[in-house]
Amino acid sequence: MEEHRKSIEEGIVESYKQDEDMMILVFAQWCVNEELNPEELYRQAYPQQESNERLQRVLELTVPKEEAGPIPDHTVLGVLSLFGNEDLAFVVSEAISNRTSKK
């Protein structure tokens, strides 16, 4: 029984990591679409962290802006908030404000 419970817990953790990777991909692709550097925005949100290996790995999955579908601002903000990335959501909000004030 203990082994079954451990297996379920490992499955839940793996599922969460996959969902988190999807959140990172949404963020990274949104940055590409908006011609922003995802690593720079991440550093602004989390200056105490050297770099994010998962972000590095997920960046390889992004596609050029011309090949990507649009990602609405509210979608990226919602996904970041869902995973508790409030600092990154704040930096993204600032980038959105800067973009809209330039138009």
C-alpha cells in the first residue's frame, strides 16, 4: 500500500512539473511574440537567482513569432498567477504597460 501511495505522489509531482513547464513555455513564447527577452524579464523579477535551468530548456521549444499563435496578455498573466509567480507577473505587467504607452 505504501508503494502505491508513493507512486501516486510521484505522479502528482511529475504532473505539476509538466504543468509548470507549460507555464514557462507560455511565458517564454509570449516574450518571443512581444520581442522581449524572457531571461531578462526573469532576472528583473528574481534578481537573486543566477539563472533558471528550466527556462533555458524551455526556450529551446519556442518558435519564431511568425510561426506562433498569439498569446493574449491576460493569458500569460493568468498562467503566471496560477503558479504563484506574482513577481514575474508584475514585471510582465510593467512590460505590457510600457508597450501600450509607446503606441
